[in-house]
Amino acid sequence: MSGIVAEGVSRSFGTVQAVRNASFRAERGRVTGLVGPNGAGKTTLLLMLASLLAPDTGAIRIGDVDPLEDPLSARRLLGWMPDALGAWPSLTARETIVTTARLYDIDRDAAQARAAELLALVGLNDLADAPAKVLSRGQKQKLGLARALVHDPQVLLLDEPASGLDPDARVQLRVLLRRLAAEGRTVLISSHILSELEEVIDNAVFLVAGSVVDAATAQAAARGWRIRLSGADAARLPVDADRISGALGTAPGTLGIDRNAVIAGFETEDAAAAGLRRLVEAGLEVSEFAPAQSALEHTFLNLPRAEPHA
């Protein structure tokens, strides 16, 4: 069974075209990130993949199923986690999972056992009998993930799953998502927390103004590297910048300064390594030399920006 395939998918709301001719694949056994600025159409696209919103044009396949033609079969394959937990605020965490399981025709005893298993998996044992309305944002996200997993889906659609989670819970989420992918599932995750995505995804789909964009140009743009000399402080940074500029052979005044470090741009990692070698050979005592941004953040920030399509 293949994972997710979207071909030429579009969706408008009145005069606003939220998703425009989007095509991409998310493969089995891999975690794919859906990346884009606010208003890019990520949630609209996820809703169409989840069979909760019909596309105006284009085709979607979830495994071997067309969710528009057979939404019931698609939903049996899919685990859908929206950005907000949603319904049943008066039910306890346990009751929420059991009720969801019953909706998937899982018998009551199996539903109770599945609820206990999932509450332990997401770290909600101590709150199993607390009503969902008293849970924090992060705890509701954990419950939302447990609910998405209740029927052992082969494809997971997760909208901002790390939102509100504390650092320990975010690490646990990353480990869990990698394990689910290793079991052969397809995981598509949308998040604004790029540092979290960087740690967990295998590849990314970039969405800008409703369109999937080729990120090759953004990836190839010069990437900033932080360079800090031993003993650097704010007052000495301009002098350090001139020394670094001289060693690298760049024009004076062209390097940036940020948080007690000088920022220099390099086209590739090989170019950065050569730059570090020149600094050391020039006798500069380099105490820090590292990318100023993660590769994913660098690509995201260099994506072409466009106004939403009308």
C-alpha cells in the first residue's frame, strides 16, 4: 500500500483560493513535514486529505483509497489529529478514547484495553479520569494524538501536534513518531515549530500561498554561520568582524552581527569548512563556528513569498 498522493488539488472559499493545484507524495515508513507560513493552506490541505473537505479539483489517494469516493474506507486507514481537540469536553480522557474506539466498531472490552494502552503511551495515566475540559493545551494535544491512534491507522495526519507540549513531552513525541514510521506507517505532520520538525522529519513539502513550491532555490541560498572569537563581547564585535572579514577575503562592513557573534554567509558546507580553515590559518582563536539557522529554517525563510491567491 502506498502512502499519500495528492495531484493538482485545489480548494476555494468564495473568492479566496486556499489551496492551488497542490501535488505531492508522502511515503510509507517516513515522516513528512508540511511546512509553510500562516495562511499558506496547510490545514485546508490536511482537511481534504482527511476526507473532511472535498477538493474543487484534483485527486487524492490514501493508500489505495480515494477519500472522495469512499470516505469510510479512507477514515479506517487514517488517524486524524486536528490542531484543537474539539468535541466532548465533559468526557474524561478515558471516556474520550473509549467512545472513539466504539465509533470504529471496536467492542467495549477491547476499547477499554486500548484506552489504557494509549493513555500510558501518551503519558496521561494520572489524568485518565479527568474531564477533557480541565486539561491544559499540551495535555489536550496528547489526548488528541491518543484518539488519532485508537484504531491502529496506517496513515497519520497531525496538525500542530507539538503545540503546548513541554520539552520532555516533545522529545517523547519525536521518539513515538519515529517509531510509528519505522513500523511502516505514513506520517504527515504540520507544525510551525521548525526546530521540532527538523528533529523528526525525513523530508518536507513546502506550501506558500496555497501552492506546493520547489524548495531547491531556497535550499541553495547562502546560509548564515555564527562565528565567535575567544573572549568576544558586544564592544569588541565590530573589530572582530573586521578581522574575520579580512581572513575570509570579504569586503569590510559586509558581515552581520548577532548575539555576540559575527554572521558570515557560505553557499555550501564545503565553503563553510574552507572558511573555517582560513580563519584558523590567519591565527584567529575561533571559539564558535556553527550554522545560524537549521537547514529547515534556512529553507523556510528563503522560500518565495507571495500574496494569497484570490
